[in-house]
Amino acid sequence: MKKIKNRTAILFKKKKINLINLELPTPSRNQVLVKNIYSSICGTQMGEWLGKRNNTSMMPNCFGHEGVSKVIKIGKNVKKLKKDNIVCVSWIKKNNKDSGGIKIKNAKKIINVGPVNNFSDYSLISQNRLYKIKKNQAKKKYTLMGCAFLTAFNIFYENKIHKKKNINICIIGLGGLGLTCYYIAKYFGIKNIKCVEINRKKTNYLIRNFAVNKNSFLASDHKTNIRFDYIIDCVATKEVFNKNIDKLKNFGGKYIFLGNPRFKEKIEIDSWDIVLGKNLIGCWNKNEFFQKKFYIFLKYFEKIKFFNNFFQKSYNLKDINKAFNDLYLGRVIRPIIKH
């Protein structure tokens, strides 16, 4: 097969993405060549774009890990995918058959290409980051199955939150991840949902465009007499944690870090919060592959109709810098790149 030239968004340095023609080799034994259909930008990519993910040593690099693509060619060890399959692109591994990353020389620059990347027309992706879906699921909403929905739903599933109705739950930060949590909680009939979002313009935008109940929002000073069974923190900064840990119930309340903390940032906790049975946990509490979970979660995703209008704005790949900037400024909840 001839090498493919294609437009590729390369992160060269903080807040600088250049679109270049990157020539791709044929897939190695555990790689798959895909044609990208849709990709979306999550908090991890935003952190990379801002240089807050300890990622400067990888620059210049291909990035992106949430999308829908079409299989073009498979490596010789790839067994369960074939040409023209539609796949969901995810950073979450389905098995241990990882291709690893590669380096491609382009105009005297070495470009780092990780095992998953999709801000390009075509991508070489490790077979264990691709989940086969139906052809009629080649829609932009299914990009959420690459990261946001799997991450959010996993905490409901593992903590059995989806089986509990009479609980108080607080979601901090209603970006793409927080909004996904809100929709999941609403679907399961959890009535006592409160949200913390300090950006008033975003709050109004969510009420107007995403059917978020205006009574769900806590006052801007965050004062409340409610003690929550679960606090889902999609911001995950020291400042946010310090403001909200006292709102967690004693004796079994769970504070869940769902967002991406700043690299090497440390938090402090009052030892009495531990004595009184408050639990601080992350969103990934066991090391596992997602081959089975993906399809269990996909069945729930199909039932939650809120996601049909999740993406309010689409961008061409050539406008990816604008997409990142709009997300950074809060003009969109989750931008979609249409390839």
C-alpha cells in the first residue's frame, strides 16, 4: 500500500497547533490505519494544549483520543477488525495488544505519534484503542464513547450509584465531563442533583441549550446545608477541593476526582475527615481492560437521549486552533471536529 499524505494537527508548543502534511507508513503488526470521521476535544487535550500535562518533552506530537473512524487497513496481528469497519477511538485499552508509539521524520522534525491519535484525516492507531461499532453509529455523539461517557459512567457503575435513587449528589464543573455525569444521573432518576459552575454565562448557556434544570445550581458562594453522599469533582484543583470537602457526608460519603488534576499538585485533607469516614477516591480504581465494559456501557449510552444534541458546534480540521480557543473561553461545551 502506498504511503498516505494527510493533513495532521501537530502540537508544536503551548497553544500552538500547526496543520501539516504527514506521510504515514503502512500499519505495523498491531496497528490499524483509519480514516477519521469525527473527533472531539476533552479536558486532557485542553491540558496538553495549555502545557499543563507534563507533555512538553513529547512535542511536536500528534494527539487526540476521542472519536469515530473507519478502518482502512489492518496490521497482520489484528484479528477482530477489518476494512470498512466503523470504530470508536479511545485511550482506554480493550486488551494488552498495544502497538506503542512511533516517530516520523517530517521536514527535519521528528514527530511523535502515540498509540492513539486522531486530529488528522488519517491515523495509525493501536488495535487495542479501537472498539468496533455499527455503521449507523458513525455519528458525532459516539465520540463520547471514546472518553467522556466511559469515564463518567464507570464511576456510576463501579460505585453502584446508578442503583441508588434517594441520594444527594453534587457535580462540580459542568464542562463535557460534568454535563455527561448530569445526564447519567438524570437518566437513572436521581432527584437530588446539585451542580457547581462558577461561570454564570456557561450556567445560562446550559439551562438554555442543554435542558439543565436551573434549580440544580448551587448559589455562587456554594453555601449549602446539604451534605452529599457523592461529590463528583470534574475540576480537580486544590482550591475546589478545599471549598467542597466539608459538604461531603460523614460515614460513607465519597468525594470522587473525575477531572484531570494539575501535574504534581498536592491537596491537604483534615485528618478528622478521614476519622469520620469520608472517602476520597479516583475515577479509575482498578487496572482493567474494557473489552466487555465498553459494550455494556454502550447499551446505556444508546438509551440516554440527552446526548443527541450534545454537540452544538462543528469545526473543520483546519480550524482546530479556533476549536481549542472556543473551548478554553467557554464558548462551547464539547467541540466536534468534522473530518
